[in-house]
Amino acid sequence: MLIRVRPRSGLAAVSAISHRPTCNCLLRYLGSSLLLALASACTITPATRPALVIPPQAINSVALDEYRAAVAKRIVERNPSHVLHGTPQAMLRSLVVVSFTVNRDGQIVKSSVYRTNGDYDSEATALVTLRHSAPLPPPPPHLLNSIGQIELFEDWLFNDDGKFQLRSLASPQAQNFN
């Protein structure tokens, strides 16, 4: 059996081949390879976005540590009934890491749970206590990125009773289970 195929280009070639019953088996055989070859001939240009520039001062600096401590103090001050005073227990109920973005005015632009052990009550408490603390202290201007914001992470350390300490201010954890 002789198969004659006139060369065509682009998608017209694929369309023409797929409508011929004798070539369907060839198309199925080469399917993924053919699609990969066609896709590799395409160029994809992503939408241009302004570059987000993070100032070097906002990476592991004393000013950043001081701002983190000020934010933690604000969260503790605004949520006294949720705060654990004393030593966190040896085996914590939960550790919730929250990522949040603060603008130049101290407003929380966005927040989300970054890491957790799946304790939904603790996650909800962490997010609610963060939001209840707004507005946060305005960040120092030299810590802001090119769009006037700073992204922070804080750890909420929960005891079995649902009370927490923030890692930025936490006392050393108990060493035994007594």
C-alpha cells in the first residue's frame, strides 16, 4: 500500500492527516511526539510585569528583626486572651507559620497560612489574631520593596489549651513532659 501525502504546514497538516483513515494509526503512534514538535516551534511571550525589587536591607538585617519584634508585640497587645504566658509545653499542639504582606501604612494587604500540621482551629486563630492586630506599625521605608510593601513570616506556637506564643517573642520551650 502506497500512501501519498502532500506536504502542508502548521495545523493544516495535522488537520488533514487526522481526517485520513489510513493515517490515523500513524498519528496515534506519533501523537505525543508530533504535538511536542509542533509546540516546540511556538514561542510564548509572558506578559511583562514590573520587576519586584527587594532592598538588601530587608534581608536578614537588624532593622528587619526590630520590625518583626514590633509586629509581634502589636499582635500580643491586641490579643491578650489568646496569648500564652510562661513556658510553652514540650510537645506543642500546633505550629502555624503565617505569611503576610504589610504596606507602608501598616495595613495588612494579604495573609495566608504558609505551613501547618492541619490543626484548623489553630490556623483560624493565627489568621484572626493577625487581622485583629491591624493596623500594624508602619515598616521603615528602607525595608519596603519596589511597590511599597514588605512580606513577613511569623510562627504561632500553640499549647494544648489553644493559647499561643509568637516565635519572635517566645520563651524557651519546656524540655520534659511534666
